[in-house]
Amino acid sequence: MLFDIRTIVAGLLGSYGVVLIVMGLVDYTADQQAKTGDVNVNLWAGIGMAVVALAFLAWALLRPVRVPPTTDIPKSDEDSVE
């Protein structure tokens, strides 16, 4: 499950989401408030990314990738090329 693309996407979105949430809570100035019309865009975008990351992680945990078992076909002496 470590190399499942869903866990990689969840990790990236989650880390960016946490950074944006922190930036939205810590660094929300009056200048940014005037630019965005009283909407804390960093906070809402971070929350959205964190929710999507949790959805990807839940998807990966609830529906793991199943690798079909392989069947080894024994080689006969006639099939070998010399």
C-alpha cells in the first residue's frame, strides 16, 4: 500500500492543506481581507485539501489494491532455445 498512488496524492494534498490551514490561521491580514472580500481563502482551501486527502486515504484503506496471484509455468526442455 506504500506505493499506491492514492496514498501519495493523500500525503501531498494533506501536507499542502496543513500548510494552508496554518497560514490561514496565523497570517490573515487586513490587506488580504480586503483583496478577497472578507473570505479567508487560505483557510478554506486548506480545509478543502485536507478533506480530499482524508477521502483519498479512506479510499485506499477501504479498497486496497489486490495483486492477483501469479502462476509459474514450468519450462520443458523442448521449449528452451539453445
